[in-house]
Amino acid sequence: MPRAFLIVMDSVGIGGAPDADQYFNGDVPDTGSNTLGHIIEATGLSLPNLDRLGMTAAMELANGRTPSVVPAGLWGAATEISKGKDTPSGHWELAGVPVPFDWHYFPKERPAFPADLMAEVARVAGTEGTLGNEHASGTEIIVRLGEEHLKTGWPICYTSIDSVFQIAAHEEVFGLDRLLTLCETLAPRLHAMKVGRVIARPFVGTPGSFERTTNRRDYAVPPPKPTLCDWVQEAGGTVHAVGKIGDIFSMQGIDDVVKGDDATLMEHLARLTSEAADGSLTFANFVEFDSLYGHRRDVDGYARHLAWFDAELPRLFQNLRDGDLMIFTADHGNDPTWPGTDHTRERVPVVGWGKGAMSVGHVGFADVGASVAAHLGIDPPGPGRLFL
């Protein structure tokens, strides 16, 4: 039986979203954003392994240009229909389930949150108040408010242009378990408001040297319908989640999860390419493209991470078997050359190993999940069309 590996390079958009003018970073529309293209222009980045499969061709297709090379792998560009440029929308739709409702977004003003919600946060946390209550960059806000947090013990609450409610707290002084319990307790209320995720953002360090840890936890709204993960389980297959996939899907349809930094995840993914059983789905998210470099607008860092990722791929390919399928894609963009610090509305690559040279052209996000299911011998119940 075949196996499938669906790998999300978080935020590695390739430009060209037809509705980008409806999405903004501050007052600037996302029209013209191109995460991968602009990084290559700024740094001269080369991705020989992904390019051999079709990454450059996919980017050229996404931007209305004729591909300049003939790829050796499966290649195309995917366009999202869900009304968001956020993590759950992108992942759910890639797994065959577009988001059928509008998310709730907090206003870009201060205070950003309702007073009764802030009172509830303080009550559950056992504190006299909260800090933040605004739109902010997660790294910037702990620099600005981290010392006050240490003095008062009050949690730092903030949001972004995405449908999120984030709480930052010192992992040692406030306590990691206490932070996770706080977010888990608040999640049902936020989910009822159609806020996509409540995110625990632990950090460590002292004033002047605070840094976030890898113990982030996302409490996401459950998918509205069974996804690719559920389809595989119902067909008797095993679903391995790598990275934050378990959080994004609220563990629905997930058999096991491994978390950690991207280097740790790559080690685990390499083992799965060797050890995963026939009929299994490995669904991976490599988040550091987004969290460490995209949101921080670190162009050089993003380029280095892409180069590292590309250089690791031969380790995966050498373990793949006849009949396996490995697809590389993304959930949205996060152009580090663009104004602001938020995601950008872009098309994403669909680049694959295991089908030989194969152009799939323009596809939908949901087509990815449907086609992966078909590869595994499953008749997909979702709206996606098959490109395999």
C-alpha cells in the first residue's frame, strides 16, 4: 500500500493571490506580496532540491509567468477560498475542508478586548489585572512588557490581524503549566466568539534578554467537518502529526504527535519516512519559517532557514518507497519584505516527489487533501477535485 507525507512549510507563499487586494498589513494591501520570490531577490537564495521538483516553476505559475525550467517532480500552485490568511484556515482547507464561516477579529485599537473578557482572564489567572490588551508583535511585546510582567505577575494579552487571542507569560516565574491551564480554560469562551485560536506563548530570560520557548500551545477551534486526517483513520490508516498539526486539528483524526524545534521535527520526519506503515499519512508543519523569521521580518534568517530545509531533503527522499507521495506546500504567506508583521495573502506551492514530472497547474487548497486521500485509496468526501 502507498504512504503519503504532506509537509507544510509554514508561511512559504509564492505570491499571486487573486484577492490579495482585500487583505492588509496595516493600511497596505497584500497585492504584490511574494514571500519566496522576494527572499530570493533580496538574498540570491538557491533551493536546488525543491527547485528540481518544481518550486521555481510553481512560483512562476502563481505570478502569471511561463515556467523557465522543466521540473522533475509534481508541481503547481494552490489558491485558497477560505476568508482568512491564518493557520487554521490554511491547514483545514489543505486537508479538504474550507472554512464555512467568518472568523472574529479584534479591532486594531487599544483596548482591543472587551472588559469582561479581561476580567475573566484575571479571575482565571488569579491576578489583579492583565497587561497588553492590544495588537502587537509577540517578540516586541515581551521586550516592552516583560519586566512589568515579572513585577506584577499579570499575564500579557495581545492579538494580531489573525483571529487569535494570545497570552504570554514567563515559563518559570508565572509557570508553564499555569499558562497552559489558563489558555485551555479560556478557549471555549473564545471559540464561541469564532476566535480561531487561543495561543499560549511562554518565554524565559531576564529584562533585556527575553526569548520565547518552543513550549507554545495552540488551542484551536475544532474543524467543522471531518478532514483528511479523519478520512485516513476511518479507512484504517495511521495519522502521524509532526509539529503543531495536533493543535491545529484539536487532535481530531490524529494518532500521535511529536513537537519541538524544526531541527527536531526534521529528525522525526526522517525516521517516519523509513518507519511509517503502509497506508499511513504523515502530516507535518515546520513553523519556524513563520514564527522566527516571517513575523520578525528577518529576510536573511528566513533565507538561511529555507536553505537548511532544502539541504535536509535528500535524507527524506532516500527513505521513500515506490508508491509513496511527498507533497510540499504552505498555509499562507508571510513576506518578510512587506510592511507590518502579519501574514500575507498568497498562493502557495504544491510540489511533490513520487509521481515523476507532472504539472497540475492551478489547483485549490482543498484539492491537495482530496488528491492525497485518493493516493491512499480513499474516496474523498470533501469538495476538492483530484489532480493525481
